Amino acid sequence: MSHIHVCLVSAQPIPNLTTSLQFRPERVVLLTTREMKERAGMLGDVLRKRGIAVDYETIGAYDIDNVTEVCERVIRNCGDCKITLNITGGTKIGTLGSFRSFYTAGKPIYYVDTKNHRIMKVFPEKDQDEQSIDVSIPVRDYLSAYGFRVESSPGDDGHIFRRKELTAFLAGAPDIVKELNYKLHEYGEESPVPVRIKIGRNDRLLKLLGRLDGVSAGSRMVKINDPGALRYLKGCWLEEYVYMTAKALKVDEVLLNVTGRWITSARYKPKNEFDVLISKGTRLFLISCKTANPNRREGGDEGIGREFLYELDSLADNALGLFGKRMLASSRRIEDPYVRERARVLNIDVVDGKNIITLKENLRQWLQE
């Protein structure tokens, strides 16, 4: 018997993706208002990519009779096939109208409790039960459902693990990182190489730098011959540290330096980059990595760490929705109490300063919460 699954489209596509991927129906019918048509198209593209046929039905956002009429037609056209409804999402009128139609027809109705990782069958009453979510949404599909198309993400991470000893050393040496930042802050992405800097005497650091591709180190003089090595020493080492730490945990996928553009009807497609993205089940975790001094003030009462938070909060709202989590990893301790309080208000977890070296335990707990 073929299975048709009906979903209410909203700004939060993950609950609809969850039941669609877990139930694996032959066809999904997306009930969408005119305001949500673009969102419905994004969700439909992801479902078709996963081998599920998709139909769209337009409903009135605040017209319960119209919603009921559309749902009754969908149920009637289904004939003898199995048909189910996911009522997670949509307007209240959409939820009430679709529930009423499926309830009257005696058809199964489901609700997704993403926070507690379960799908609940709410009707018929005699069959009420719940099941654990057993779905993994890849990073690219998750972002696509929110309107972001990935264009690039480094595939070969061999070079990252080849310099992991230096990366781990930097993670536990905030004073050295502070010195490197100071010596390299004037050099940008397009700065010509070689770049020469003089650093404090540290035999361990000089030995590790001497092994780094594109770098030669003397008694105190460091010569950086490669743009990639310059980017790494300017701060990309922290992204690599977070990436390697996350890869060592039980997660589904970890991507580093994900770049792409937002899918919009406008000619200009805004571009963004994500430092580290982790997928686990139906949730996406975003970590922004910063090595600059978050306590430096540029006017006002708060350090520039607030800008780190605003940037992360805005990006996460657009790309993660209600069900993702965000973290700021700062190699420098955030001393400013205003910034720490703002992080709490924005629901952004912070790992900073000396706590970076214990990131693995912080991440393990964070991913399970």
C-alpha cells in the first residue's frame, strides 16, 4: 500500500524533514501558504533529493474552511492508500483545520517533539504512542532546507592532522597565541609572502613551527613562505583544533570552513562562511572560532566580543532555526561581564581561554544536552 504523508510548511522545516525521512512515504504533500511558498520549495528540493516525490497544496493562512476543504480533497484523492499528517508547524488555523479533517476521516496524526527526540502519534487515541527519532540529516541537507546552498568545504583533511601537534600546543598556550596575533595582525588574506616575524624564545614552539609546511624557523626568526601557513598562524589553527576535537566524538558529520550562498529570488545571493558545523541526528551545531582579543573596546561599555556574539547569533538564526545550537570558541578569555551576560541571553555557549584545552569534554556535554 502506498503512503502519502502530509506536512504543514513553516519557517522551521526540520520537523517535516524528520517524519518524512523516518516514515519514508512514496509521496509528501506540503500544505503551504503563499507566504511560505519559497520555504516549501526549499524543503521539497531536499525531499526529492532523498528520493521522495513531492506535491504542493496552497492553503489560506487564516481561512480554516479553506484548509479543511484542501485537506479533505487530499484525503479523498488518496483513495485506499495510507495517508498520515504531521501537525508540527504552520499557522494555528492551518493546524486546526488539518487536524479536524484528518480526525474526522480517522487518519493518523503525528507531532514531532524535537527537544526530547521523539515522534508522538496523537490520533487515533487508542493507538497513541511515541517513537524515538532515528534520522540523521546531513549538514548540506539541513542548510538547504533553510535556504543555504553549500558551495565548498575542504574534503581532504590530511594536512590538518599532520600539524595537529602544533595545533594542540597553540590551544594550550594563550600567551603565545597573543604574541602571534600581535605580530601578524597587520597581514591580511592577500598579503604577499614571505612574511618574517621575530618571536620570544620558545624551543618547543620553534621546533613545531619548523615542521610546518611553508614555514622556516631559526633561533627566534620565523619566515612564513606560504599563504596557507599564514592563515593558519593568524587563527585558522583554532578552527582546526575544534574540527579535530569534534571528529573524535560520536557525531554523524563534521565540516570545516563551509562556504556558500543564500537561495533568494534576488539577483545578488548573499555569501556566508561557517567555521565548524556538526550534525548529530536531526540537530545542527555551529561553532564560531575567534583568536582576537574579545575584551578590546572600540567605544561603548562592552568589548568587541559582543560583535562576535551578534555575528554568530544572526548567522545561527538564519541557518539553524529553533533546533540548532551555537557556540563561541575563543582562545582568549572573555573578561567582560557584559559580553558574558549577553552570551547567556542569546543562548550562546562559550568556551574560552584555558578551557579551550578541555574542549572535548565541553563538546561532549553540549552535544548531548
